Amino acid sequence: MTTTNDIPAGVKEIKYNRVSRDFDCYLDGEYVSSRSTQFEADIELDKLAYGLAQFAAGWTAAHALCVEE
């Protein structure tokens, strides 16, 4: 049985880019976007992580239905 504890949360990271003066967003070490403020970058990463967690939860629930008989 899969629980919410089995779903990885993802590592969120925000780095200030001195050249572009933006905040670069990274999820699990992968660049995903840039935002003009740290607050916007944090919200963007929260949305992405939440969406990925929802997708993973849906997949694991569907997979559990197929596997369990």
C-alpha cells in the first residue's frame, strides 16, 4: 500500500542570478524558471512541487489498483 510518505517531496532551491538580476528556480537540481522576486520564485516552486506530488499520488493510486487484486 502506498502512502503519502512514499512520495518524494522534491528539493526546492532558489539562487540569485547577478547577471540577469532574477531569482533562478531549481527543482531537484534542475533549472525550471526565473522570477523577478524571491517571493515569486518560492511560489512558482511550490506550485511545481505540488503539481508533481499530485501527479505522483494519482499514478501510485492507479498503479495500486492495477497491482492489487
